[in-house]
Amino acid sequence: MNHPATSRAIALEPPNWCAELLIVGIALTLTVAALISPVALPLAVTGVVFILAVFRVRLLLPVVIFFLPLTPFLNWDFPIRDLSTLVRFSFFAGVVVYRMTHNSNKDLRTWLFGTWLTRTILAYFAVAIASALFLNPLTLDAQRELMRLASYVCLYYVITDWCRSENNTQILLKALMASTIAVAIFGLWQAFTGGYSMLYDVLYPIQDEIAQIPAWEGRITSFLEHYNGLAGYLNLVLPFCLAFATGGTDPVLRILSRWCLALAAVALLLTQSRGGLLAFVAILLVHSYLSARDRKTGKRRIAVALIVCLLAAALAGFFFQRLGEIDDFTAVSRLAIWEGAFTVFARSPVLGTGFGNLRGLMGGLLSLPDGWTGDAHNLYLELLAETGLVGFLVFGVLIILALRTALKQFRRTENHFNRMIALAIFAAICGLLVHGTVDYLFHTTPQVTALLFLVLGLLSAQGSIREAVPGRQVAT
């Protein structure tokens, strides 16, 4: 028996005349807002996102994901400092309104609190708030980072709501692949022209958020604020490229994955991020082993991958001096920064110095000029310093739960698409943990954090995708 598709992401499509009026109204609203005031434009954009989310316009999520690498800063004195944060809040609000008017309260509660992964994310969010409010004064840095963290949680909920069918998940992945291809191409353009480019200066005028970006040193950033952040971003996308470049069944997704894999790998090399490249090696090893038919084949693949990576490392060191050695400045400065972060943790071991507060303290700890900001260059030390043992343990539980869930879905599901998603998520998180030993990417590069919560949202949404049955379409 055939059943019609009932995906919530496309269930409410207005008639043609209504859609045309909506498009005209959106265009007029954005035009008037841009003419009235630069501040009115971001408010108009978020209002449009809210309306489109309430109407469940199918293209909204792919468009938002495509522009995920962009984080335009806003010139106002408010804890929300970038347009992307506003967009995530308004998107979530629109989804909530739709669900409240089309589902029972029980369904809404299940969506908000139904899984252990969701509850653990909310627990980490609560700890972050507690660390900034209790035992520490609420600083402007903490307010800004808490606003961003709340918006990441909102994006997580949006993904779990919209990607509960294989078709919708494929659309999201295609948008992500196309977006990453654009990111890689812009990065290649920076390398070719020998500078960040005028477009980059327009997108990110010098503000306190990114004032520490050094002069051009041959390391690309693309649309992101920092080259290490770009490496972290690419490493969250590359596992999906690896999975679907060879194992994808959708031809468009397979082609996009192959192009994205090739271009993103070159862009990753051009970031010259040693931590990012080491994380990519970990991703390759995980993918090689888990995608093998049996353990023996997996071990052989790991051996081959290691040999290829060693040869590639030697070749890369020949072309890029930075990749062939660890200079004394990097070694000494990292050790000093790690010591400073641990000192902050030792002062407040339970809840830390407050979520988002470490950046403002590092300059004083290291006797650097006034106004200098920086992070711990280590995921684990940053968590300890800002949220203490409590935050570190809760985040650890979140990561362990995500890894176990992904591995369980990979081993137990019979749906090939679900297996590929689970494999990519597991490898992506492993890469993040490896990169986290030398860099902290979440505050300095909000796009990386947003993409991480998108990946967690996909993981949670996979539980709602039913096994494909011949003659039956998946309903969500």
C-alpha cells in the first residue's frame, strides 16, 4: 500500500498567488529596511526568516545552511553581535509556533526534551549559564557567548525538526556540500591573490571580535574569521564527503561530495593548520576502519592510510615550511597559554571563571598589552577554565553519548543512508577531539560551533528516520 509523504518541512505550501505575494512582500521589506537604517536590515531579515519558518517554506533551511559560513557582525551595543545568531533565534521561534499550532503539547514536549542527547545538551547549556551567573560577575563577553550558545541550541532543534526524513536530510547535505565548495573556492582565491581580499574586509570590518587576526601570512581563512577555525569547519564537513563520495546512492549528492572532498582537502592544506591536518588524519583512519567489511580489511586500510598520510606530510613539509617543523615561538607560547588557562581553572575548579570569560583574562595572565584577547588553544583546558569540572564532565558525557549513539546507529541500522550519516558523524566528532588538543574553536569561530550543533541535530534526527520499505515513502 502506498502512503503519501507527510514531511513537516513541506506539508504547508501556500497557493501560487500567496507565495508570489509573500516574495514581493519580503523584497519590499528588505529594501525599505536597508534604506531606513543599517540596524533595521538585520531585524527585517530575522522577521522574514520567522515568517518563512512558520509557513514551512521548503527552501528556507537549505538557504540558511548555505550561508552558514558567513557571520556578519552588527554595529550595536547589544549582547547579540552577529546576524547569524539572530537568524537562528528567529528560525527556532518560527518552528515552535508551527509545532504549537499543528501538534499536541505532548509532541512538543517530546521534541524539546525527548532524547538523552537533547537533555545532555540542555544540561551543558545550564552549566554554562550557571558558570557565568554564579560565583562570577556577568560580563559582556559572557553575555555574548551565552547568546550564541543559545542560538546553537536553537539550530539543533531546527535540524531535529526538519531533517526527520531521508529526503530532507539529503537536501540539507547538498546545501552544505555546495556551501563548502564555495568556501574552498574563495579560500583558493585568497591563496592565488595573496591576501584576505576586499570582500573579506567588507564582511568582517575590524572589530573587537576579530582584531587579533594577523597580517596575511599565506594561510587562508575563506569566509571564516581564522585559519584554524576554517580547518575545524572543513573537518566537520569532510567526513560526510568521504562517506557519500564512495557510498552515496543519490547521484547529485555523490558528485557534490566528490568535488567538495577534493576542494576542501586542498583548502585544508592551505590553512597550514597542523592541528587541523592531524585531525583529518584521524578522520581518515576512523573512516578507513569502520567502512571496511571486516576487522582484517580495516587494519589493512589503516596501514595504507598511514603510509599515504606520512608521504603526504613529507611532501607538504617540502612546500610549506610551517608544516615541516614546530618553531620555538609556537612551542613556548602554547605552553605559556596552557599554563595560564590551568591557573584560571585552579582558582575556580568547580564552575570555572565563567563561560566566555577566559579570553578577556589571558592578556593579563601572560603580561600582554591591554586589549589583547585569546583562548586556551586547547578545548579541554578552555572547558576547565571557563566552566570548571562540572562543565568539563557534562561536555564529556555529551561527547561520549554522541559517539556511542553514532556507533550504535552505524552498526545496527540496515538503512544504507543512515549508516553513512552515522559513520560521518562519528568520524567528525573524533576529528574535533583531536583538533581540540591544540586549538579551541568555539568562541573565535562561531561557524564551527554552529556546524557542530547541526551535526548533533542530524544525529538526533536519525532516530526519527524509519527504515526504507519498498512502495512506501518515509513520513515525518
